[in-house]
Amino acid sequence: MSELTQLEQRLAAVERELAELKARSPSQRLGNPWKRMQGMLANEPLVDEWQQAMEAYRQQKDAEDRRP
């Protein structure tokens, strides 16, 4: 068996093992954790309050930056 053939076989074996490991990884089984959390605070009043406070803070900082 030629050296090139041996290398090709080893590479194919590594690729199969990598594919198996990827398939068993938690991210593959469970999906993207950020997507699972999407919308979980949609009806939370504190989130709206927080967003308003952040917007007010941004406006304040923008105004400060525009001062000479």
C-alpha cells in the first residue's frame, strides 16, 4: 500500500471520527442556547423599564458628548 493511500485512509478515518464527535456534541443535540432563551422575557415589565432607562442614559451621554 502506498504512503499516499495510507494518508488518505487515515484522513478519512479522522474525518469520520470528527463527524461523530460533532454529532454527539451538546450544541448539536440541544441547539443554540441563545435561541432557546429567545422571547423568555417578552412579557416582563422590568425589561421595558430597563430599556427605557438605557435609552434615557444613551440620550444623556450623547448630549454630554455634543457639548463643547
